[in-house]
Amino acid sequence: MSDFKIPTETNPGLGAPITGSTLRRGARRRAVATTTTPVHSRPKDQQEDNNLSGAVSVPQAGVTTGQPPQALEPIRDFKRWVNWGYGPGEPKIPRTPRTNPRARKLAAAKNDDPSTWGTYEDAVQSAKDFGCGVGLMLGPNGDGVDIVAFDLDDCRNPDTGELAPWAQELVKRANSYTEKTPSGNGLRIIGCGNIHELHTSLQRPDGGHVEVYSLALRYITVTGDRLEGTPDRLNDLSALVLEHKHENDAKNPSASEQTGELLPASIPSSTGIDFASLPADLAELIRNGVPTGERSEKFHRVIASLKDLGHSADAITRLLETQPGGIAEKYAGRLDTEVKRCYGKIGTNANQQEMLPPIDFSPISIDSSFDPASIIPRQWQILRLTLIGYITLLISPGGVGKSVFAILVGISVALRRNLVPGRPVTRSGNVLIVNTEDDTDEMNRRVAGILQHYNIEPCLLDGKFFLLSLYGQIARLAHHDGKAGDVTEGQLAQQIIAFCREHSIELIVIDPLVGIHDAPENDNNAMEKVVTILRKVAREAEAAVVVIHHSRKSSAASDNQAGEMDAARGASSLTAAARIAVTMSRMTKNEAKAFGLDWEIGKNLRRIDDAKQNYTPPAEDSSWFEMRSVKIANGENVGVPVAFDMSAIAERKAEENTRGRDTRLRKKTAETAILVVGNTSEGTEQQPEAIARYKTMVKCSQSSAQEHFRLLPIGEEKAFRFTFNELTRLIWREQVGSKAKPMYEVHWKVAPEPTLAEGEITALPEGMA
């Protein structure tokens, strides 16, 4: 067996991955992709001169250069980095980073003294100057970073890369950044967590053992030598930490009495309340509390919310006891009394006050340092259709094919293939499609039809494209309280966010909107709150969200709502909140006739039109595709959207119109000439007199007659040639008078016979008639 590779279905039952954007509380920045130079040994000729101290040598210490591992990039500037080297008996000794190359040694770093730690750059510079390794302190430093580490010893064959089964299973479950240790025969799993301090060592099979660090006053070495197949991110390892803590407590019962236990949102609580089922804002209040002065009001709201969710006062007390540093901190020693007092005052459905999250009120100032070139570009996936962090509304009547079109959009993004006509894919990403109206089999049929028509192998979508059918289930992303009239976040919202973080989803399709909420669609206030929850999903999942929404009418009249924002059903707050909106509709019989298409073709054509584009100019033309029947492997036929080149049809129609117009103009010119010239062979007449005579003959208005005479060319060299009564004539106009007040004369004459080219035959030779 070679170095372990994480399979697609990883991390079942654990919390969402913690990326660079969530590593530091309150910060929202994505880790920048970086590279890390593999560790290498210090040159032997530097070992004496650059010795860390008289007792410390570093023959095996790695020196990490360049960037830190991508997973640790967000904390490179935090002062929690140290150096390390080997001491007598090969213990690894932490040292304080120093960048002075003339220093003869490095002072010892202390696990409980952040003043002896430095930034990543500090540690790298020391590593270069002193030939030592780079390490990371795990203890709290007031920066909000909670690092968890699993040290797996004697679990890897450094020659073959083979892992012990127990280590392979632990790496798979953690699904977090994992690197090889300096010795090569061990691994280190690094992640995040939010539980009490824990440092325990447990024996594993095959002579190996695992050491667990959580908020511990310890440090770890960092080699940057990532285990192939493990992610470049820090996952939430709280559940694994607690499992090992329970195992340690079982072997040492006194341990549980010495340390408390904070239950993360990803693990069911022994209190009977599952943190994962709670709205995010409520869980945040319970875990972290609020500043002094707001605690009483927020505590009351927490109790009201938990009571509304059906939990008893005893269950609420037990839950809050597991979070002593959160909202319950104020009531230490009398928590049960305060919970029951509030519980008794609150009736059912009492949570009528909106639970608002803290506002990051930090205005920025535009000054001389403002650099437009540094502004992050908009993160389009499909131009004018899907944008990371924002909501796209797809408005359509029923039976048009919007669900299979949504799957086509998802496959386009997952594979970065231009399958949507007129809208190029600029960025790929993983996709989740949530459908409440169709079962899994029906969704699979549509996927099969698309893959077959476009000749796509299913394996190309492995780990990139996910389908979720909620058919027959009551799943609410937003829930409307009929009595109180409020809209609150449902369990589905957090489930989607957690799944998207775990699987790096960048496009979410909700099909349709009506299936994931129960708010009145015509209530502007209620629908605004539904959209607010959708925006939160887009923001926290860091994904684009496409919401499929029905148009106002399902009749044939809806086919005429192309590009109309008002086509959307329900309250206007929904369409006002969407940044991008497109309509999808059938071709009508009138459109087919205008394009010169047979209705057998036209009835299968669909069009996509921009109804709203806040961030880019709308498309100049509609995007057309044909719903083509594809027979899949099980013998059934499925409609598949296929791009239809309407521009060629339009060009052909334009050419036909031009030819028809030219023919009509030539015919009208000839009619005018015949009436003006009559049977005379040659003549000249003032245009006003000719127009007056012409009006009498055709009984038309002055303006019509003038328009007809404008068809006659100006200048004999451009004369119009026509034949009447077997006599061919030329007719034209000449301008007379001043340029300021031009007048015209009409001239005509018999056309001269064409000049024959030499040798041209004018008649058949005798005998060949």
C-alpha cells in the first residue's frame, strides 16, 4: 500500500471543514494557494557554527522555506511560531525565533509565554540562519485560533509509504490537513476545535500510539510534507477529540472530573438537544455569549427559542451547563433557577423577536492609498448566470424544462464546459442540486440523458456533482410561524452550509423555491426574510445560489413573458433582492412563423433571456436551445437541452426579407416609371408637374407620390431600365436650381441597344433552328 489517499465519501458525521476563511473568528478571508518547499537537512558544515546551544544539535531538523502549508497560510502572521532542534537523547526542544544571523544560539521558547514566539517569517529566517526546524505553538494566544493536532507515531513505513490500518482510518475520518513527521514513520493531523484543553496519549495496535492536543500548552513540528490525498484545509476535529477523551476517561475516570467538556455544534449532546439542529445564530449565542449589558435580554431570547423548539427546562439547563463560558456565564451557580424562571414566563411560540447576529460596523475610508487594481474581480462561474456569493433567480412556467436545464448548468460548472448557449463558463467548482419536486430516480434519468448526449463519462463528475432529492419530505430552509407571523431559519439551511463546506461546493441549485419554505409568497416582509436566509447560505457556503421560481401564470400566455422581471410569482421583494434574474420560456407559434420555422421544430425550442443584471450588461440576444429526446440505457426517453443556432435562422430570414424588399422596390419603381412615361419614347418634365399627373392616375396622397418618385435614381449614369410594350426605356432625375432649394426634372428616353462583344452569336446559323 502506498501513501493513503482520501476517498470521495469522506468524513461522515463530522463537522464542516474549517477553511482559511473560518480559521480565525470574525475574519472572512480565503486562504491563498501556496507551495511549500519540502524539508531538508541542515548542511553538516554548519552544525557547529550555528548550533542552537551547547547541548542541542539538529542533524534531522527540517527547514521549511517559502510559504507555509496552504492550510496554515491564514495564521502565518500570528505570533505562535517557534523553532526547534534536537537535544541530548534526541528530545525535540522549542526555541525562540531570532533573525540576527550573528547570534550564536537561540533562547528556549516557553509553551506558556507568547512573548517567546514569533511569526512564520521570523521562524523561517531563524531556520535558515541556524539550520533548525519550524514549529507551531498550540496554546491560546488571544488571537481566537484554536488548533487541534493528532500525533500518530510508528504508523507509517517511510520506504513504502504504507500506513497502519488504525492510522489510515483516523486520517480518513479527520479529512483535514495531514503531513509526515520529520522521522518519516509518523503522521500529524492538524485541524481546529473549540473544546476545553486536552492532552492525552493512547496506545494503538501494532505498537503505535496517538497523542491528542487540544488547546494544550504544547507545540508541534511543521514539515510541510503533506500526505498525498489529504486536503489543504483545517477541518473541525472536535468530534474526534471527544472520542479520544472519552476513551482516555474510561481508562482514567478521574480525568473527566478534572476537565470540563464543550460540545461542538457537530456532535449530538447527551442533554438530548442536538447542536447541529439549532439555528446558527442561536448556537453562536449559547457557545460564545454577548458583551456585558446585553446578557439578560439575550439569555431570555435563548430560553424562548429553545422552548419554541420543544425542549424542556431541564434539557435547556443541561445544555447550557456544557457551555459555561457562553450565554450562561452570568448565571453560574444559579443557572437552573434562572432557566426555570424564564421558562415559566414564556408562552409557546414566544420567539417573536428577531434574533439578529452582531453587526460588523467597520466603514472604510477612501484615500490616496485606494488602488482599483487591487479590487478582487467578481467571481463569475457562468457569465451573466451564476456568481459566487449571490442569488440568481430562474423564472419559468411549469413544464418548460427548467429542472433539466438546472442540471445542465450544474454539469457545465462542475466540468467547466460551455453547455449553456451564449453564456461561457469562466470558473469550475463542485455542485449541489437540491430538488423537492422530483425523486432521485427522475433526477438520475435527466443526468443520464445529458451525459449520454454530450458523451460525458460519469467518472468525470466523481466528487464534483451531488444530487439531493427531498421529494415527499418536509424540509424547510425558512420556516414561517403562522401565529407570530415571523420567518426563522430552518434546519435545512445549516445542513446545506455544512455539506457545502465539507465538499467545497461552489454552486447550489434550489429547485424550486416554493419547496424549501412555507412563507406566504405575496407577503413582502416574509419573502424578504426568506431571501435573507438564502443570502446567508450563499455567504457562509461561499457559493453561488440558483433559485428556480415559477412565473405568475402556468398558461400559454406565460410564453410571452421572456425577459420580464414581473413574470415572477409572488412578492416583489424576491425579485428586488436577486442580483441576477433570467427567464426561461417556450417559443410561440408567432415567433416560429416570424423566424420561418416549422412548428414541429419551434414547439421544442426554449429561450433564456436576461430579466435583471446588476453587475454586467445584459445579453444582446436571447439564448436558444432545443429540448431533444434522448433514449437512455434503461430504454426511456429524456428531454435534454441542446444549443440551437438561432442566429443562422435569423440571418437567413434577414436575407429573405432583404431580397423581398428589393423586389418590391423594383416593382414599385417600374410601376411609377410606366405611369410617368406612358407611350412616349423620350421626354423631360418638371418633377412637380409629373407628381401632379401621377397623383391623378393612382389616386394617392402628395406624400405617397413624393415617396414613389424618390425611388427614381438621380443622374443618367444610374438610370433605371425598364421594358413596357416591348420597348425598353431609361428613366432618371436631374437636380436643378440651388443646393439650398433643389428642384428636380424627370428625364426618359429609349434605351440604346447593347453593344455586342466580338464573336457574340445573335442568331442561330441556318439549319440549326
